[in-house]
Amino acid sequence: MHNKSVAELARELESGKISSVELTREFLDRIKAEDSQYNSFITVTEDQAMADAKAADEQRAAGKAGVWTGVPFAHKDIFCTNGIATTCGSRMLANFVPPYDATVTANFRAAGAVCLGKTNMDEFAMGSSNESSYFGPVTNPWGRSNGEKRVPGGSSGGSAAAIAARLIPAATATDTGGSIRQPAALCGITGLKPTYGRVSRFGMIAFASSLDQGGTMARTAEDNALMLNVMAGVDPQDSTSADRSVPDYTATLNEPLKGLRVGLPKEYFSDQLSPAMEQQVRNAVKEYEKLGAIVKEVSLPHANLAIAAYYVIAPAEASANLSRFDGVRYGYRCENPQDLNDMYTRTRAEGFGGEVKRRILVGTYALSAGYFDAYYLKAQKVRRLIQQDFINAFKDVDVLMSPVSPSPAFVQGEKTSDPVTMYLEDIFTIAVNLAGVPAMSVPAGFVDGLPIGLQIIGNYFDEARLLNAAHQFQQVTDWHQKLPQ
Amino acid sequence: MQWDIVIGLEIHVQLATKTKIFSGSSTAFGAEPNTQASAVDLAMPGTLPVPNEQAFRYAVMFGLAVNADIGRRSVFDRKNYFYPDSPKGYQTTQLDHPIVGPGFVDIDLADGSRKRVRIHHAHLEEDAGKSLHEDFEGMTGIDLNRAGTPLIEIVTEPDLNNAEEAVAFAKKLHSLVSSLGICDGDMSQGSLRFDVNISLKPKGSDTLGTRTETKNLNSFRFMEQAIAHEVDRQMDILEDGGRIVQETRLYNGDRDESRSMRSKEEANDYRYFPCPDLLPVVIDDAFIQSARDLLPELPEARKERFKEQYGLNEYDARLLSDDAGLAAFFEETAKHGKDAKLAANWVLGEFTARMNAEDKTVARAPITGVQLGQLVARIADNTVSSSGAKKVFDALWSGKSTHADDVIEAQGLKQVSDSGALEQMVDEVLAEMPDQVAQYQQETDPKKQKKMLGGFMGPLMKASKGQGNPKLFTEILLKKLNG
């Protein structure tokens, strides 16, 4: 059963071939047996999951089951779960148990899905390798053949690795600069970052509020559509959520792609991309041509400014968002503070890891008197230019296609000493967050035996078209079905 | 050396919304600590602010009342600083795009002149919580009930030139926000808090001096004292050849002392930037109209109406119109009292004196406008004399009775106004006082005559057991004596 997709599991449950209790048991057993190799979970909620599975079976017996009723899944440990530890991968919140659900969490609960636990992540979602977690790095299920341990990507590395290892069929994730798409690509699964505002951010611990977006991870595009059906929609508790109707994202999966206008941004097929990577991406694009797509080259002229603008705006917002972690009301507090200042200083020095502190410092600097105009204001201007690039591009094409990351999964520790090299992991994903448009990562082949992703970028609120394009691709390819080892 | 005093005010006004500016928690004062603090107010991870529409409407009402431009695109910013009563580590406030733009308020001064005070802007923001230093040995308690209470911070231009003007402005503003119903006006609970910026410059100079800011004054009296204190302090320094340090100061009203809180160098770099959790709020014509529709009659307009409708003079009309509660009380009194001027005299005289003496407010006064009006009506129609009326007022105030007529009846305070009976009494008294009558009639100075008239009133009042209508007695006396 653990190799089946959410859609398939839903059908098995519906047919009565298996109960949610049995299914939940199977996945819990797999996590117990296998996860010591990956460290993809921070918390496994076995008792709660079994109780929820039993309730789901009862609901089904009462004739009140939906698609998700009784289907196991997991949450990235950034979504608050009422009564269950929510750490955000940080020592700061290692003891934090929220008394409320994130809207995303509540939506899955209402849908009857069975949450098995909370997945590992880079601390406060800051990282591209899942090496900054207080709970230890996550190991990619791929590329372990010669004894090496590779990163799963980040920050949603735990969700991606757990799905790739078949410990779970689907998991929530978040994407601020590529944190869904890059780990999805490196782990050979399918992930979607929706349009900014499509999914409520309430209860999703903030990294950079204007960039953060909750999204989906699973093996297939269809499963991503099933997840988005549960997650999308306006939320009165998040005034930045979009008040737009939510389509049934599964309804258009089978639309033919004939005439789909695909743009290839020339800036994303540059020197940073290895010839092998480029070849795989171009092969994937050829599949689309076979399906009837019309491909042309387009330009995103300000693409080269995205990383610089992002690394001003995101840390600036983070520096304020993380001020609430002060040891006063919840979370970590240092031992025996001498006075208020000592409590603040040591709580934050001890509670945050290196990458988080680096970004708080960068952000604080960028907002400081005398530097604000040169950094923050300038970055916001660049951001508007980047948005305009996408708006212009979508006048001529329906979707953009590109690589997700410059290279496949790298070996743990390889980039930790050089933050800038690490930041360049997100060179093809970051502009999407600055513009706020939706984008997916779809398995598109292998380089050196490691999975790589095709990025499909859509116009604002055009998730249905992305899912349709990804699903059709998955009807003619089987990259997303490959198993590690 | 002669100095010009330059004063600007910053006023924090708590808006009387039921719930907080970014959460659904109650704003009621006086609850047990932290019982009105939700996950949003506690800045729990992942929580987000949702703006309270009523706070915006109240701010727009204020803007309309001070003749201000309304910011059509209202943007919130984060003001970053660490303090335990600021749970997010930043205050959500407005910097570059406040909801209320430039406006003005006219104030009336004691010498009868009028002065225009310009409002620089007013912005919406959230209040902080409170630190409780006294209750915990060696530790500080935090009460976040107040955290997130909506405020407007009103910033004036430095248009005020002495303590009297500053206090007149402060009182006017207090009256304005109370009349608008956007603030409960209770200064003892911190509903209005004043920061005073003061600088001195040589008389006539165009260059402003270095200013200090004295923070958190919560009574008019302390404000007046703090200004006097700070002006003296700065004058002493300047006349000794010293320089004023730009700083924030705290004033202790009980001791009439002030101390430096922090200097400009120690001031925080607040690192303001637009709050990414809140989209810009667009204020459209329909919203402004919805606020305009809620505007009650403002003191200025009410004063003019009182002059017109009740024939009051400027002074009485202003005293009666500044406070919405007193104005409503007066109108009830006038309505039931038939005579508006007499009603005004009683409201501003006996009623106000009694309130002040017993430290009561209009809302808590033991007598209603209707009751006072019923008494005024009996004075107006000569049923009771003014001295009798005071006794009636006492009985109503003390709660012994609820209707003037009952008191007049019970205490026998009804005046005799039957002219036949009164004339008989006058005849009898004059017959007993022939010498005085003769004296009066020989006197040619009308002033002395008037004084002598009083000599007959005592015996007359005695004869009538105090119930003769003095006015009628006087009329009859004059008729008889002048033959």
C-alpha cells in the first residue's frame, strides 16, 4: 500500500479493501523501521494518528467520508498543530505546544485526513539543504549507494524525504524562496508553491511574510491537486489571503495540452546550469512539444537581480518576525537570567542557530537608519521590476519552464561553510516568490543517478493549469514513479 | 532675556472600540491580568493581525471633526524595539501614510481670543501592555490586556506658546473625542495620554531651540505643572549659558520633579518598514460617508445652536456645549423648565457647584435634567421663590424626593401670589409702620428709596410666613407708597 498515491489510497479506502486503521498502522510501522536512516520526522504522533484513523473509519461507516477521510499524511513542522509540539526546526520552539491549529491544519482535520506527525525542516525555514535544523540534518533517500549522505534540499526537506522514502504519501510544505520546489526536485517528487495568498498563512510560523506560502508535496500532480483542494481559500484570520473562488483542481487535470504556449526564460538556461542538467530539462520540454505545446524562448530581464533583492527583503522581514522569540511568553528561555537584557541576549543567542542569526543580522542591518534606502527600498524597487518581468512574459505564454536547481542533490556538509554558494541553490526559484506567482517542481529525469526537477511557472492563480500540465506530463513519463535504491 | 515658549503635543487617544485593533479580544478596562489577551495579542507563532474596521471609522470621524484630509491609502509599519510589554517585538503603527492628514482645531482662550492649532497628522496604532513592577519580588509581571487596544496618536504643529494654551487645547481635544464617542475620555484609566514637546527661543527669533519631550501626562493639572516646570528648567539652563539636551523626560507630578529617561543618542533605531502582514487599507468615499453619518453634533456647532435656540450668551453657551453630557443635561432642564436662561443659570450655578463639591460627573449626578427642569419651571411660574428653590434642590439632590412639586407641597414652599391676600398684608404692615412710610415718601434719592424698600420686606415675609411672592410684594409696595 505504501507505494500508492493519495488518489489510489482514497479508492482503496472507499472500496473497503483496507481500513484507515490498517493503512495508518502500515505507514507508522514504516516510519518506525526506516526513518532512523533519514531523520525526516521531528515528531511522530502515533496515538493521535491511530485515534484519528479509527474516527475516520467510523465516519466512513456512517457514510460521511470524503476523498481525504482516513488518508495518512504529515505536516511540515512549521504549521501549528493544536496540542502537538510545533518546533519550526528550532531549539527556540523545541518545547512549544500551540493551543491552536493553523488554518491549513484545521482544513486537513476537517477533511478527515490522518496526520502521522511533523516533518523535519531547516530552522525557521531558512536553508536549502535541511542542515540547519536543531533536530539534525535530513538525509535524501536518493544517492546513498556509495555510502555518501546527500541533502534532501530545504527547507521542506523532511516532507520531501519522507515522501520519497514512501514513509508517507503526501505532506504539507512551505516555500519562501524555493523551499518546496528545490527539495521536491532533489528528492524526485512533485511539489507546488501556490500563488501568494492562495493558502492561508495563519498558524504557519512566519519567516518572511510577503514571500511565505504554504503548499503541497506528493508523488503525483494529481495528489498535489487533491491537497490544494483542501488548503486553498480565503481565511478571515489572514488578511493577506486572496478572496477568490477556489476551483476543483482535479477537474481540469485531463485537459489536453494542445496549443499550450510554453516559454523558456533564456536567463534560466545559463552557465550556472551543467550541460547534463540542461539536457534533462530540454528533454522534458520536448515531451511537452509531443503533447502539442508550442515552445518559444522568452526573457525575464531582471532575473539576475532576484537573489540580491531576496536576501535583503527576506532577512529584513525575518528580523522583525523573529523578534517575538524573546523568552518572555513561550519557547526557550536561558537559565538564570541576570536582568532583562541578559535574558534577551542569551535566550536568542542560545535559542537560534547560526543561519537564523545570520539572517536576523543581515535583515537588521538592511533596515537600519542610513542603510534603509540603499538596501530595503532598492530591493523593493527591484522586486517590482521582477514582478513586471513575469507579467510581461505571461502576455505571450501560458507557462514558463526551467530547471528547479542548478545541480542535483549534493553531499551533506558540502556547502554549509559557504552561505553564498548555498544561497545560489535557489537561483531559479527565488524570483517566483518575489513576484508571487505559482510554480511547480515535477520529476524530469536523472543526472548521475540523482533525480532532477522541471520547474513549471504559472500566471497568478493559474494553479489549475500548472497541475494540468504536470499531470499530462506524468501520463507520458514515469520519473515520478521511480523508487530510490 | 525674554524667551518665546514653543510647545507641540502628541496625544494618545484610546479608541472606544469593543475589540482590539488586530484581534477579537475585549478592550474593557480592569479585567484580571492577561484574561483579555488572545493568541494574537500574545504574539504566538504563526498568528496574524486582522484589522478592526471600527477603529478605522473612528479615526476617520476624528479626521473629519478636525477638518483634516483623510489618507486614502492607509499603510501600517512595524516599529521595532524589544520590551516585554511589546509581545511581537515591534509595534504596529503608521509612519508615512497615516489615516488622518493635516487639519486644525480652534481653541478659545481666557481673554476671549481664539487661536488656531494645526494638527500635523493622526495615525492609528496599537497600545502596548503593562509592566507590573510592584507585585512581584525581584521580577516583573506583564499584563497584556491593554496590548492591541487601538490608539490614534495625534501630533500637533508647535503652535502653542504657553501652558494655558496647551491645556486649553488638551481640554478641547478631550471634549472633542468624548463628544464624538470615539473615546471614553476617562483620563484616570489612561484613555488620553499627553506627551509635551517644549523648546525655548529668544523672543522674536525664527530659529527653534532644542526641544525636550515630557511623556505620559494623564491629567490637565499635571500637564500644566509639567510645562511650567520644564520651561523653568530650560530657562535656567539657557540663562546660565548652558545648552538644552534633546531628550525624553519623565515628570513626577506628586513631587513636581522631572528626570531624563533617554537622550537622543540613546534613542532606539526603530527600523520602521511596512508591515507585510497587513495590506494597505483603501479608504473610499463610501467609507468616509459612513463615518460622516456617525458624526454627532460637535461642541462648536452646539455652542452656536445654544446661542441661537436658547438665547444664551457666548460664555454660558460655551460652558454648556463643551461636554456632551452636560449639554444633554442642560437641554433636558431647559425643555422641562420652560425658561432656558433660568435653566442655564441653575445648571451652571447650583448644579455645577454641587457636582464639583462632591466630585461627581453628570452621568453620576443624583438628579436628572428632567427633575431640575421641573424645579426651574416652578421658579419660572413664581410657584417657588429662589430661596425656596434651593431647599427643593437640596431635597432632590439628597434623594429625599424625586419631584420638585412634592417637595414644595411637603415643605410648604409654595409662594402666595394671590394679589388680594398680599395687598391686605401690605396694608396691615404699612399701617404698623407710619414713620417709615413718611420717611420713604419724603426721600428724593431713588437709590436710598430702593434701600428703604427692603425695610418693609422683612415684616412682609414674616407676615406671609415666608410664602409671599417677593416680586408681587414689591410691586404692591411701590404702588401704595408712591400713591
